[in-house]
Amino acid sequence: MIKAIDPATRKVTLTLQDGEEVSMTAPPEVQNLDRLKPGDRIVATYIRATEIVISPASAKTPEDAITAVEARAEKGAQPAAGIGGTITVTGQVTGIDKAGNTIKIVSPGGGQVHTVAVRTAEGRERLKTLKVGDRLTAHVAEAILLETQPGG
């Protein structure tokens, strides 16, 4: 909840759900700061979805890629903003520890080896068929929406 706003400095003080207070300066890109007042609430909604695709070493995989999109409320509207994006990245399996439920992955072009824990039951089931040399392509989508709600 917004505790205080100083329009001259653009400093906004928030009271978090646990009672902690934090202050920050709203950058110039934040429009409609003048529409906010103490007692208004700021609500954040975050989503993340991940899909992993297993391919044999010889299969063609998508290029690594990052995309992003952002939006904000129009001038004069109740303040709100959102940002989202996707990441696609492929790695090659260099090691499998079925007992420890981990795999080692490296970029097909070379580089640092990462050890990844396989946490889900579905993932552990798929681990049984995974082979060294297979490629894993991760498609990750994330988004956050910030909206303000007038105080009561």
C-alpha cells in the first residue's frame, strides 16, 4: 500500500504486506504518478511457464533467442505497466546421474557445464530415457503485471 508520495522528488514510500516500509524513486518513465495517493494499493501478478523439449543429438533445434515486450498505461489513466518475454535456449546433455536426479548440460557450441536438478516426477520419469548427447531445449515465458487500485 502507498504510504506517502513526494511529487517533487518522485519518492514513493510503500508499506508491504508484512508491515515493512520501503522507499523508491519513480523514474521519469513512470507516467501518471500524480494519480496515486496514500492508501492506494499496488498489485503485482507474476507468471512463468517452462517447457523442455528433448531431441536426439542429430536433430535440428531452434536458435537460442530472447524476446521482450512491455506496455504501460496511457497518460491520464490509472497507473499500470507490464513486461513479458520469452527465452529459448538449447544445451547438450554431457552427463546423467539418475540416482541423484541431476543432469549436466553444455551449450552445443561449447562453454561452461551446468548441473541441473530434475525436480518433478514427470522430469524424473523422462530422465530414464535421456541419453548423453541428447539436446534439451528450454522454452521459458515470463510476465509481470503491475496495477494500482484506489484505496478504500
